Amino acid sequence: MKGTLSDIADITMGQSPSSSSYNEDRNGIIFFQGRAEFGFRFPTVRLYTTEPKRMACANDTLMSVRAPVGDLNVAHTDCCIGRGLAAIHSKDNHQAFVLYTMFSLKKQLDVFNGEGTVFGSINRISLNEMPLLIPSSEKLDEFEALVSPIDAAIRNNYDEICYLKQLRDSLLPKLMSGKLDVSNIDF
């Protein structure tokens, strides 16, 4: 059936907290300002805030709403979102469908990057009214059953990569300085 994005998802437009609340010391809530932190699937944590304004839930689709409009990532955990982002949350627990629907809307979202302004942007009304086709509940359930394990594998791989990077970053300086002796290890 024909519908709009607001039929399947709740949209939270970001709002930046006071810049005096930003820190890199893990004090407060993870904070993403915009697409600068976006990675392949999940954003890179750089900043925290002690005064969160607007929040995204874990697994929400994060979308850049300012130049360029339409870049996507997934919130790895609950986080605060700044004014460069929107969080898109499934109304009926079909978050994978919401994510891949947003990927499919890329051409429609690209229109907002070239509307004669210096920097493209999209507002909440335009995002809510994005037209799309909505499958039946049964088809949505089938889609989730098929795609959710793949998304879980992507998330597990990402978690493993993060762990291995952290391990490398803690071990390499010790190895290079000689603080950790591996000469007796038998390969």
C-alpha cells in the first residue's frame, strides 16, 4: 500500500546541547553532531555530552539532515544527536525494514542537496511526508526474519573489529617499548 515515512517510523530531529557540555572524557552520554562521525555502518564515538537534548535509541537509523542530506548510519547504543542528524525509529519493531527503506530513498533525498541553497537540508515535515510503499505486516515480518540475522552479523563483526583495534592500541606501544617481552613465545 502507498504511504509515507511517518506511517512506519517516528522521526526525532537532532538538537545540539550547549557546547560547554561536550567532552572527550566519556563523561555523560555519547553525542553525534552529524555525518562527520559516520562510518561504514556505525558512527565513530568522539564526543560525549552531560546535557543531552534529543536522543536516538540503539539500532535507530541515523540520517544526516544537512549537507549532504541522506547519509545513513545505525546508532550502536542510545545516544544524543545534534542538529545535523535525525533518528528514525520503527513504530512496529521493523527497524531493518526502516533502514533499508531509507537506503532505497537515496535518490529522493538527493533532491534536497541541490535546491539552490548553499547547503542542502531537509526538515521534519519533508522527511515525514517521504512517499513509500508499505508491505503487509506478514511481509514485513518475513523481511525482518531474513535480514535481522545479517544485520546482527554485521554488528558482531563491527564489535569484534572495535575490540581488536582496542587490543592492538594497548599492546603495540608495550611491544614497541619493550615493556612486553614476547621473545619466549613459540610460534
